[in-house]
Amino acid sequence: MRRRLAKVVLFLLSLGVGLSIVDTLLARLDPSLEPPPRVERVIRLREHAPNQNRWVRPTREYMQGVDSLERKFYRLATDENGFIMPSAIHETPDIELVFLGGSTTECLYVDETNRFPYLAGRLLESRTGLRINSYNGGHSGNHSMHSLNVLINKVLPMQPDAVILCHNINDFATLLYEGT
């Protein structure tokens, strides 16, 4: 009985070591297989995870409630701070803007260069001649309380020139359903 148990333990240890070696070799052969570095936060924020690069597509159920959305894949990429890209397009900008809000700021099912926080930066840039970085901190379902948390704990340390809060719909919905 003891010999059998010893063989099982030895087998499991060998398997674990073998898998660890294979994992290390695969990571060295193809660095894209390594998971992105985790950003550890002390406080929980309603934000997109940093360093994402994925494709999202509206569900068939979602499509039933809309009239002009194309059911295709939309890229959702975020920078190291969880802002929806494109964001920091200039290395040394003249002005930095941060947009915080819910789904109407997030613009999840909109092509990347047509999302309004990005377009606002480009429009202001063309009108002023200044280099402008605009950061999209929208997250579906966020209301003012969520964005104030993000503002205090993530955005203020960046020292942006302006922060634009866009919460009319979600704040109104909270008032309707919660009564306060």
C-alpha cells in the first residue's frame, strides 16, 4: 500500500515538473503565450482590465434592441492603465483629456477611431493645432459614484488638463430604480 502511494506521489511530482518545463519552453518559443502582467490595485475600480486586446461582438439578443448597429466584431484594446485605445497617441502632448462615463462613453460596439472620446481629441487637435491625447475611461453601467472613484484613484495622479464626466443616463436610471 505504501509503495503504491509512493508511486502515485512520485508520478504526480514528475507530471508537475514536466508540465512546468513545457510551459517555460513554450513561453520562450512564443512570448505571446505569456499572460499580460497583472496590475495589482489596493482598491477595486469599475474599469476595463489593463493590457487587453480582444474582439467583442453584440449578441443576437442585444441586436434585437438596436436599429443601426452592425453585428460584427469590434476591437477592444486597452493600455497599461485600462483606458480604451487609441489613447496616448502623442509622446509629449500639449493637452491631456480624460473621458469617464458609462456605455455611451465606452462606445464598445463602435470602430476604434470612431469612438467619441478619440474623435473629440482629433477634432480639438485640428481646430487648435495642439497635440492632444484623449483617454477613454468609459465602462458600461458606470454612474457618477464609479467614475468619482476612478477619478480619485487613477485619473488625478495622471494630472490631466481636463476630465469630462458623462453620466446623465446611468445617474438618471439609478435615481429611477433606487429612488435616491
